[in-house]
Amino acid sequence: MGNCCTGSAKCANASSTPFESKVTARSTTSNNSAGSATAKLAPRRSSGSSSAFSGSDVAGLKSFSMSDLRAATKNFGSSSYLGEGGFGCVYKGWMDEATLAPTKPGVGRMVAIKKLKEESFQGHKEWLAEVTYLGELHHENLVKLVGYCSDPDSNKLLVYEYMLRGSLENHLFRRATQPLSWPMRVAIAVDVARGMSFLHGQDNPVIFRDLKSSNVLLDSDFRAKLSDFGLARDGPTGDKSHVSTRVVGTRGYAAPEYIARGHLSVKSDIYSFGVVLLELLTGRRAMDEARGSTTLVDWAKPQLGERRKVIRIMDTRLGGQYPKKQAQEVAALALRCLEDDPKNRPGMADGVLPELERLQQQNHHKAPYSSSRSDTSTPPVHRSGRHSKAKS
């Protein structure tokens, strides 16, 4: 599913290049099961392989009529337009807090509404995956899907909570935004790790498959939430180490075993998380035209192995305002996440998250680098929107 930003400019992932290659689907191979345990949820149905959909399939989601959403967005007018991506266009809308009935602009709660391109078959599959997963998975670090529209005229829309601060991508790479402080970067990494731990800890683990900075959205307090579940899928079960599937995702973030063989596991997400950690450290994109075909991982990895070299790759927008020891520890963690062999990557709940939470706790007791989540600048442009419930 494409990511969208506010403003009139169209943006289908400015930071990274989507890719897709054909890997013949085959039976999963056996080995050790990958994944880590956290909060559980009741087993899910298939993640959207069927084109049929009934509103009764997903409890807790509001089924909107097309007329409701037209009223909420001023008939999808230009003043409500937020942006465009591979999935379609995104609009802001207004709804009553209690009833979710459409209201006038400025009254009630703001929501983000994604409208599927009518000709997009792949978009329909991703729409269905999004409804399936976010209709049943609730966590404070996953965006909240408020409801959907699916009518006889083939209109397919999704309604999310509105994420005021936009995407992590915007804050890291848009020079017009105030730089994120070091404590805020660590806190965002913790939030993402908590969301991923929740997904990986399900009875049937969920592989996010498209973790990147543009799919991390920030609320008004800069709490991070995972968005865009269009490529998510159920992971291996039992003693299987991976599922085999066609390769889709975003260049610069996808794990090497997934690109080469279509082998997908929760450890594929760990690799992508390592790339996001590198972006938080360096302030550089996973893929950048200035580096040509060299990925951020290839550029940064030689510096990560030696603690004294880490300072060379740190984001200059931090102005040196970060504890060097912490930066070295995050760099070391990123390097472990980026291991070529997925078996050597840490689990999210038992390896990555505890380490980041320890660093976050240290920051709570250190004034020199402190900066509360609510510190910052003018609200940036918005990318998609959504919320959640219990913490893992």
C-alpha cells in the first residue's frame, strides 16, 4: 500500500524504491521456528487471499457508507486532499467523536481516509490485508483502523486515526523540520520495537514485511506507531523456519535471504528494523541517489564494527548532542540486526527491545540530552493515519 503525504505534491515513497520480483511459491522448509513471544491474540483467519469481503467478518470496525465519507471530506475536495501513493489518494475528514457521523471541518475528530484506485487489483488485496490485520490486532504502537467502506460500486476505502506529526521519514530527512533529539530517537525505536514484538509474539506470528521510516507514524506526543499492513502476512508455524513467497517490499530495507530466495520470517523484519536504526543514527536514507546503488547498510556497516568509528556516521543534525556510549550501543545492536544469516539476528522481544528500553531508562535520568516527546516544531506534513490498545 502506498504512503501518502500532505500538500499538493504527489509522493509515492520519496525515500525508497518499491520492488517486486517473482519467486515461485513453494512449501515452507523446516527448521527452528523464528520469533519471540509477547502478548497473544486469538488465532486469525487467512490474511486476505479471498476477494470476497463481508462487513460481518471484522468485529469492532465501523462500516461507512460512501455518502458518509463524501460528507466527511467535502466530497473528496482539494481542501481535504493529503496526498497520493500506490494504493490511491488520502484525504482528511471530520467525524463525531462518539457516533463517527460526518461533521463540519474543525468539529469532532480528524481522520485520514484512504481511497483505493478502482483499477488496482493489488491495491484491493492490500486493502483486504489491512482490514483483516488491523481489524483484529490492537496495540498502542499500531495505528488504529477506525473503519472501512466497501460498496456495490467497487469503492474501497479505509478510515484511520489521524497522526498529527506525520512520518518518521519526514522528521529525519526533511530539512524544514526540527531535528529529533537523541532521547526522542531512542524512544521512537522503543515504540517500533514494542509494536514489532507484539506482532511477532502472536500465536501465529505476523510478519510486517514492509518496515521502513515512512511506515512509522508519529502522534501529537511523538509516540510512534506502525502503519501500512498491506504487505503483512502470517509467518511460519510449528518447526518451520520461514514461509516462501514472492518478493515485494522496499529496496534498501529487505533482508538478503528474502531478496535472494523469497524466504520470509520474523527475522526478515529484524533486518528491516536494523535499517531503521541506521536511519535514526545517521539521518540518511536507506537508498539515496547521491550514493547510487550503494545502500545505507553497505555504506555504514564498515563503520559499525569499530566503536571509535561510529561517530563518523552520526547525523550531523544532532549537533553532537548525544551520549557517545549509547550511540555505540545502538550501532552495535543495528549490526546484530543486519547479520546476513537470519539465525544470528536477535529476537525482537528477548533481544532488541530490552536493550533499547535500558537505554531509554538511562535517558530518563540524564538531563544534558533530555528532550521530552512533546518538544518540537511546527506539525509536519502528514503521511497516512491511525491508533491502538494494550501494550505488550
